[in-house]
Amino acid sequence: MFLALFSPGCGGDGKGSSIDGGIGDAAVGGDGSRIVMSRPPALSAVRFRQVGRFGDDARIELTGNDPEGDITSAYVTFGDALGKPVLFFDLDGNGKPESASNVLPLDTVIEGTSASTTTVTLKELLRTHAQIAQVKVAFIDATTARSPERDAMLEKQVAGKVGETCDPKFIDNRCDTGLGCKGTAPTTCKMGDAPTITRVMYLRQSDSATIQVEGNDPDDDVATIRLEFMDTKDQPVSIDLDGDGSRESSTFDADAHTASNGGKYFYRFESSLNFSEMVAKIAMTVIDRGGLQSPRTVAALTDPPQRNIGQVCDPRGFDVCRSSACLPGIVGAANNRCVAITPARTSACAQAKTLEPAKGITTIRGEISFPSLYDAPAGCASNDPRLQAERMIKLVLTAPVARVVLSTNNNYTNFDTVLYVVSTCDSTPMLAWCSDDRRGMERPSLAQLELANLAAGTYFIIVDSFNAETGRFQLDLTVR
């Protein structure tokens, strides 16, 4: 396989609550044990709705109450129209769903509130499992007590015609294929506009190449990105797309239906080692769900533009900061500048929250954010994602330990995580100290990292994202 695909938003909803600005990063002291006379939460109402720009997503709306204010998650079971369980969850990470039930994180944190209204959003649920027609749901609290289950049938989302009012958030309804939700309130469905390409670059990397594109999509309905592979004379070049050893195609259509948001889109292709040796140029056409196409745009293989400290930079990698990092690393920010990376890492380490088992601090909560100061070591996460949102956590060991287990496998974390550890702020991450998806967990997209025979000292943990731009996490530490 010569190409790996990355697009923001394609793995989970990536939208966590404002932990830093609201509840704040929280450290839980002691062994976490407490004796309480707890009552289970109550779930009074459930709606199960088809939502999203294409009607591919599902949204569970939950209303209830909990005297202790410690609701953490929801337990859901999916069924078809006749009530037969629909296998959706791949609990052992083998690529095959084997369960209709699982614990899911809430879209927003409601711990600390007694009367609660919240949601659980499942991206792509109805795209991949169109037979799902109902759900059973229960609240779960911090003691793992469950409310009685309630069930709800799926409410179909209406696709509006030309001139009909529409919801620009695509919850109450959406516009039909080929239309866009436009205008000022009340917005209405109007004929769609073709996407445009703002820039596309084919960039040589140290051991591979990346192709990335961004542009405008007023209707948020980009569906396909078509790549054509060419030599220096613009003649087609066939490559091996499926890894079977045979070069079968000079074009490739990438599924990009998750790339658009807020009228813009971004997509990145990561190539294999010798892709750039065969392909000198690429041509790209962006196609929306209604079949409207951008102008065909050609890009030749080139080195990434180099930026020096103090110069304007692009955090998505359209250029590269020479021996520095692009800060603050916020897409679209006017103040993105190249900043010396060692001081930036030192600052991140100094501001990091601390896990310190000797003091009983074994859990940290927080949010990932940009800039990206580290990348997971090659071979740890599938397709080696780069330039992802992250968060630094400090680990202080006052004595040698035989075994340390770090985990984001809990009901609070709501994005696909990658965990790795460095021994100093400016160290290069090692493959042996990195973990991505973990089989055998309720949610295999979360991470668990086990380290043996660690000396006393200070270590730095990077909670990295596979593809989400925002998200909340809980990092748990066990020392044995």
C-alpha cells in the first residue's frame, strides 16, 4: 500500500468539553478509594437521532439526574428494527465487531451536576451499520452503578429540498445531495457550489513523501479526492495501491467525506518509502457529493519550504520550521511563527501537570491541544501520523520501580490516543516506550503503555492524538 490517508475528524468526534477552562486539569490523590452510600443514576428520557451532513452519524440525547453528581459514561446496545443485536464494537481490536454493547464516553462532562442533559455522538455509525434502528442506554456513575435501561427508536433525519429551511449544524435536518445550507437565519437549502483548491503540495520527506491539500467547500460536502500519478513529462505512472506487488492503476480516489468543516477542508496523504521515486508529479481534483468538481491542479515533487525562527509558518506542514517549531500551532492563527524547539519543549515540560505516586497522585485529566512538539516514533502508530495535537504530563519517581502502567483506557477519554515517554524534554521518542491501539480493552483505540525497571527520576509522558484536533483525556498510573 503506497498511500495512507489522514483527515481531521475521521476518528471519533474529537470534541471534548473545556477541561482546562472549566473543570480544570484535575489530580486525584491517594489510592482513589472512598466509602459512599451511593444511589444509581436515573435516566428519564432518551432520543436516538440520525444527524450529520450526510446522515451518517448518530446522536443519543440523554436526560436524567444523579444525587451524587458522578455520572461518567453511558452503556449502549444497538439493535435492528426487530430488536436483534447489531454487532458494532470491536472489543479485541482484531478488525471484526463482536459485540452490540459497550461503554461510551459522553460528549460533555457532567460530573458535579445532579440534573443532567448530555449527548453521545457516534461518527459514521449509520454509514457502516445502516441496519441499526434502535438503542438501549443506561447511565453509569463513578462507582460503576447503572441506571435502569431505556430504549429509543432511530429518528430519521429529513433531507431538505431547494428553498426549504435547514439546520446549518445538520442535527434537526440537512440539505439533500447537491444542495447547500446557506444564507442568514433562517438558512435554506440552495443549489450547491463546487469545491475549490487553495493549495496542494507534494512534499519530499526524509524517508517518504506527503501530499496535502486545503481549500474551500461552502456546502461541507466534499466526498472524493482524485489523485493522478505522473512522471516528469506528465505521463501516467501506474503504482501498486493494494500491496500485492502488481502496479494496477495510475489514479486513486480517496474517500474524503469527513474532510470538510465550516466551509473548508484539509486532507493529507502519507506515502510509502519508494513512492516518490516512481511518481514525479500528481494531479488532484476534489469532488463533492453532488458531483461538482474543483479545477484539476498539478503539483510536482518538491522539498518543503524552509522557515527560519521568527518567520510565519503553517502548523499543518505546508512548510517546515528549520530546527524549530510552529507556535502557537493553531490552524488559521495570524501569529504562527517558528520558535526554537528546545525552549518550547522546556516550557511545555515546566508547565506539565505531575503524576507522583509517592504523593498518591496517580490520575491526571486534561485536554490535548496544539502545537505539536513531538511525533510518535516510527512504527508505533499505524501510518505514523505527524503534527497531531498533544499534551505533556510529568512523571516523578522517587525510587526505582519494577513496573509502570500508563493508560487512557477509561470512560473519560474521548479520542484515539497514542502514548509515549521520553526521559528528558528534548529526547527523541523510542519505539519501546510507545503504545498505540491495545487489544483486549473495551475501547481498543485507547492506549496502554507498560514500562519495566524504571530508575528513580523524572520522565515526560506525551498524550498524543492519532487524528483528533481536540479532545479530553484521563491518564491513569499504576506502579507495581
